[in-house]
Amino acid sequence: MDKMSSCILSLLDNDEELLHAAVDTLLKIADNILRDPSNEKFRSVNLSSCVMEQKLIPAIGALEVLFLMGFEEGNDKLILPKDDPLNNLRRYRQQLLKLKHDRMKKLPTTVKGGLSKTLTPELQEMESKLRSNLVREFERVLIYESPALQEKARHCMPVQELHERARSKLSIMNKEFGKDEKPLDFQDCVLVELLAWFKNDFFKWFDAPTCPQCHSKMTSAGSLLPTEDDLAWGGSRVEGYSCRDCGTTDRFVRYNHPAKLLETRQGRCGEWANCFTHLCRTLGMDARYVHDYTDHVWTEVFSQSQNRWLHADCCENKLDNPLIYENGWGKKLTYIFAFSRDEVVDVTWRYTTKQNEL
């Protein structure tokens, strides 16, 4: 057996669930090819497929392993050339098997780092739940980096129009700043225009559906079981609705996948911030998804001109107004975390003036 490749070992940097999913998927790809080498279907991996976006793209080292196996970049696919002798594929398949059989058995049952033995069972359960939520949300935002998904988003945005509006307002907005204030740059102005367009023209707030038969406001009828198609787009929560006047029923799926949200274009703050953050990443902004654990979400975008992160709430069309929740809404905040492709950060301090109390 060859010495374990650094790319193979880097798979261990993923959490246990994603690690297992990535290794099993890579082994399945290799096994299919070795079983039927002439089948072109097995030698092609679609970058926009759910398997890629959920199990390989988010996993550290997974794409690198595919390249080591011999895959090459196509338009929207990774392709293993017909004349590839499969030597590298066999070699890294063996390393994946070794990792799975010898190394993965030794992984702890909790996230790397473990829980303190001094914590009570109740606190251990709370900490474990929070940590699992952090891992899950971090994995989810990595979907924003999918080239195929970003291409789909570009077709939904009036990019040229947004840029033209930003340029026309750039000089006007900077004249309004005082001498001691840092002027906005072009990206800041694009963000201003994107917020306005997203709220006013693109996305719609969903409260309750209107009956398609008698046009009355429908009322909640509890939760429904998701279908396989719902789950494929991250829609594990499904709300049921009924009309009191005519008995018509309806359902609303709380989708979590940006690709689906680009089509449905409706929801509440979760869907809004999820889709908006993806659009920011598509435009090349250094953006991250922010989760307030007292039940709200929004976006932060790093401004080069201000040299700091700007709060951007697409539901409210508000930019750089971080105290709106505590002072304006009267919320008693707890934890607020920001998720990007690079890191998970506790940003609670930015949204409160009650540091010691919090």
C-alpha cells in the first residue's frame, strides 16, 4: 500500500457524517467505473447534481481526490478520459478503503474536540445540539460556491442594470458623507441596489396562501410529511393550509436549497437570507449567512472601503444597521453566528450594546 495521500487524509478534517458520505460516494464512483469501464455515464460527474452539492463539494479534499483519480474539468462536469488506464483510480480507491476500514473506526462519536466530562447531561445535550447545528449550517453554505448554481443565479439577476444603477449613484451617495466618514465604493453601491431589487422585485414574503378557488385567506392546518422531492431540495418542513370557506387544502415547503429558491422566490426570513447570501456570493462579494438563535437570519458582506463587515438584512432592505433587532425590535439576543465558506464566527457582540448582560 502506498503512503496515504495528503488529500485522502484531509478528508478527516470533515465532521463524521460528511466524512462518511464523501468517502462512500467516492468509492461508489470508482466501483461503478471499474465494474463497467466503457460506460460513459459512470465516467462523468455532474457538478450541479444533488450528490455533488451535498456530499462532495462541501467536503474538504473530496474534489481533489477526484482529480487525483484522473478526472478532468468539463463544462459543467468532471470527466474521466476514455483512454485513462485507471491506475490512479485503483490506487486512490484502495486508499479510500484503508481510510474507511482502518481510520474511520477510530473517530469519536461526537464532533472533533468532544464534550467536557465536567458538564451535566443536560448541558452536554444542549452543547451537542448547538454544535450539530453549527456543523450543519456550515456545510449548507458551502453550496453557494457551486459554479453551476452561481451560473443559474446570474441568469436570475439583472446584473448589468444593477451595475448601472450603482455607478450612477456612487458619486451622489459619497457627496452625502461627512469629511470624517469613509466613502462607499462600487461594490457597496451594488449591494445597496441588490438589497432594494431583491425586496421590491424578486422575492416575496410568504405568510399564508390565498385560496385558489374562493380567494379567501387560508389558515394553518399543521405540519405535513415531506415528499422525496421536497427532501431533495432540503424541504424537511412542510406546512399545511386549508380554506374555511370551501375546504380547499394547500401546502408550503420550507426549502433550504438556493437552486429551488431561485425558482419559488418566496418564503420567510430563512428563505430570504439563504437566497440573498447566495446572490451576493455569485456577484463575487465576500458574504456570509448570519443566524440569530432568537429566530432571525440575515447576511453580512465585507466592505473593502469600510474595511469591516456590513450588516445586510434583505427582508428589511437595511444596510449597516446592526442594532435594529435589539433597539428597534426589542429582542433579547442570545447567540448570533456567521457562516461562510472559510469559517464559523460568533458575531453576537456586533448586534448588542449590552455586552455584559448578554
